[in-house]
Amino acid sequence: MKERVYQTKQREIVLKYLKAHPNEAYDVDGLYSLLIQSGEKVSRTTVYRVLKLLTETHQVVSFMDRDPRRTLFQYHEAHDAADHQIHLVCTSCGKMEHLDCSCLSSFEAHLRAEHHFNLNPTGRVFSGLCDDCGADGGTERKLSYDEV
């Protein structure tokens, strides 16, 4: 039986903020601080739980920062197609691209057949430099929530 997900005021606050900043990625503490600064009444624990739920329902993409102790979250507009997408994150500017790319199917088949490995469908995030940052001679760096 599928568990019903209720829409709470706190969930609406977090989702509304993320939707208003779709090209930005936040960690829990950064998003919590920004919400408090904007006058919202939410707890850090609530922000964490809401981000976890939004990730499970594919409305938010989560990925590891270059600091492996920190997870970043970003709103994902086309969440209905999340299982079929690859997410590319620029480690210089933080820009995220959502790609619906059929080549992933053959790559997954290769991994299963040749390496006996199944990809996690929610973990299809690749990091590197976008064209703008690469063309500017940008370098990969740890993203800080102060910068987003």
C-alpha cells in the first residue's frame, strides 16, 4: 500500500523557496538559514525531513558536494521523468542541467552485463565543469551555500 504524503505548511514553505531558485543548490543548514532570514518559521529538523521527502518523491535532486560530509539539494521541475534523467552539476558555478538522454539505457545495460552492477536511479549525478566555466579557465572548487 502506498503511503499518502500530506502537504504541510512547512513543506509548502521549503518547496516554494526551492521553486523560486531552481538553479541553486543548498545544503540543509544553508537552506534553513535562508528561510529564517526571510522570516519563515521552520526548524532545522523540519527542513531536513522535508528535503528527504522531496528527494524521495523526485521533486528535489540530492547529490554530494565535493566535501563528502555535505549533501546538496536542488529543485527538479520535471520530477515525473526523474528516473530517466541524468543530472550534470558544474563544480565551479553550481549550475545543474537535467538531461533526458537515451544513451543512459545502453550504459546501464553494459554495467549490468559486463560488471554485474545496477545503477541507483536516484543517484545519476555527474560533476565537472560547464562550458562557460571551462571556457573561462574555471577550476573545480567546493561550493558553499554562501555563494548560492
